[in-house]
Amino acid sequence: MNKVLITADRIIAGPADRTALDGAVLIESGTVAAVGTAAELDAALDPQVPRLRCPGATVMPGMIDCHVHLAFDAGADPVGSVVRADPGELSTAMAERAGQMLAAGVTTVRDLGDRDALTVALRASIDSGARTGPRIVAATVPLTSPGGHCGFLGGEVSTDDDIRAQIARNAAAGADLIKVMASGGALTPGGPRMWEAQFTPGQLRLIVEEAERHGLQVAAHAHGTQTIAHCVAAGVRTLEHCSWRTAEGIVHDPAVIRRMAENDVAVCRCVSGNWQLFFDQMGPERAKAMTESILVMRDAGVRFIAGTDAGVPGAQFGDYAGMLEFFASIGFTHAEILDMATVHAAHALGLSDTGVLAPGMRADLVVVDGNPLTELGALRRIRHVFAAGRPVTGMAPRP
């Protein structure tokens, strides 16, 4: 479909405070050609141009998931599953998972750790039109310490030369960014604990400098309070998880938070739709401390971006809206949440052609029943998805 005019009760062009009633978006050749009132655009167009009329609906930018693992299956043992998987079968499964995300209104995903650069091959297949899926921003193999978090993916490094070589391999494989496991994580048995550092401050600086030499930014998996400080000082672009953990509990650092806001270091809190169970497991005291740290960062002006960690146990690929509902539960406004999922995410990922609906931008957009500015559940009622102007077909109704 080369050209189509979409009309709806409202258009959220982005940021979320840019809303027009009885609006329309004209798509042409994969890009947004015009945004305006339905009456104006309808009258100006040739009657032969297809119209997609969506009464009772909202048109908004396609949503962005800044933290996924398409190679993981969201089951109880994703590590074993990805290690044992046949490459061909794993590629097929990854494509299916990407399709689930697209059906949920996610038109861009940032994959932060896969095997054998399979995300790069999937990205090429989607870009060529051979497969239908979201735009993929791929980190390929994450850097980690020997025996460290997600070392089973093949990115273990110990020396400076190892770091340089792995970053060069990732860049040559087609990586869009570099991912570093700056601290330990719960997914990898026997590895460092979540608050323990896996790299020295000097090594983190080297990773950022070497990535920049290849024209790439760095996303850092960072749970530990001290590690978060080292990552900010090193110049990483985004902090994944950023849970402020120490051996004694959760302790955020106001001085580091100020530097995060000043340096525009974005935080991807990586909350799955299963967040209520996660908080129950943490216990009320830790859950309260976790929530407080998020609100302190928000009040300090830290940019939050949306990410589900889809693929790890319990984090399903089709439940993007569940993650957004977590932020509503702790007091974020719906406008803030929509911006996290669109314009702020695009900015943090360095994507200048998506995140808002404006002439010349990629035609990544979703049509949802209702108004997500007043009812976040509207994001679960997907009517239509367009990815780079291509309509997505065969979407099952969402709960």
C-alpha cells in the first residue's frame, strides 16, 4: 500500500501533549506525509486514495521496547534453551517472538544480547520485507567477565585487548550498539551477585571509548550502586535495570542521579508485565525502596525509557502494556508513560526518524481503541499497526 489516509477521534503526534481531535495521518511510501485534521486532509486528497477510518480510536507513534532478548524463550530455563537450540530453529523462534511484539504495537525493539548475531540476520530479513516484524536495534553479544553474567552467549573478556577485539567483532557483525554486563545478574548461575562489579572503572571507560571509535554507544547492565556510578562516569548512554543494589539493600546515590540527569543518561528500568509477582517476592520493604529510587530519579529529571526484558523468565513478548501499567501504579502520568514508550525511547536510542508522527518520519504507528491518555488499558486494544508504512495483518485481538 503506497498511500493511505488514517482518520481517528484523536491523534497523539508526540510528545503526548501534542494531541489533535478528529485528526488524520497520511502515509506515503513508508513515511508520514502529513498530520492534521481529518477534514483538511480528507478534502485535499484525491478520492481514490484509500481511507482507513477509525472512529472511537487513537492514532499514536509505534511503541519502542528498549530492552528485549529475542533469543530467550521467557521460560524457566532460558539459558539452557538458548545454549541447546539449533541455529535454524532459534532463528525461526526469534522471528515469531518479534512478531508477537509487533502485534502488541511495538514497532521498534532493542535487543541487548543474543547468540551468533542472529538478531542481525533477522533485522536484515525484516528490513528487506522478507519477514514482517519490528525494527531491530541489535547489540549482538554482550561483553561480560569470565564466568560472568550471560557469559554463555560468548562475550567473555578479561584484558584490554580482549575488550577491543570483542567490540571490533560486534561492530563487524553489524551491531548497532555495545552492551556491557557491568554488574552481575540473577540469570546466570555461579556468576557474580547482582550488586558486584564485573569491570573496573578503567575498563568501563575503555569500553565506551572503543565503542565510540566504531561509532557506537554503550548500554550498561548495572544493578550495583557503585557500578552505576562507574558507568555514569565512564559515559554510557543508557543504564539497564539501575536498581541501586548493595550487599545491605537498596541505596540510591543522589549525587550520581544528578549527574545522570545532567549528562542525559537514560534509565531503562526493565519491568515485565509480571511485576506484581516480582514485588511480592521482593517483600514490602525492598519494594518500597525500589519504588522510592525510581521516583527520586524521576523528580531529578532523569529520562526514563520503556523496556520489558522480554525473554527472561516470566517476561512475555506480547505483554508490553503490562510494563507500562507498573509506572502508572507508582504515580507516573499517562502522558509521561507514553513519552517513555515513544519520543524519549527514540531519543535515547539515537533514532531521529521515529518516536513522533511528523512529516518525513518513518510511518511507525499504532491505532488503539479508546484514549490511552485517560485509560492505559487502551494500549491492549490494538486495531492496526503500521511498521515503516507497511500494514501488519493477521493480528489476533488482544485482551
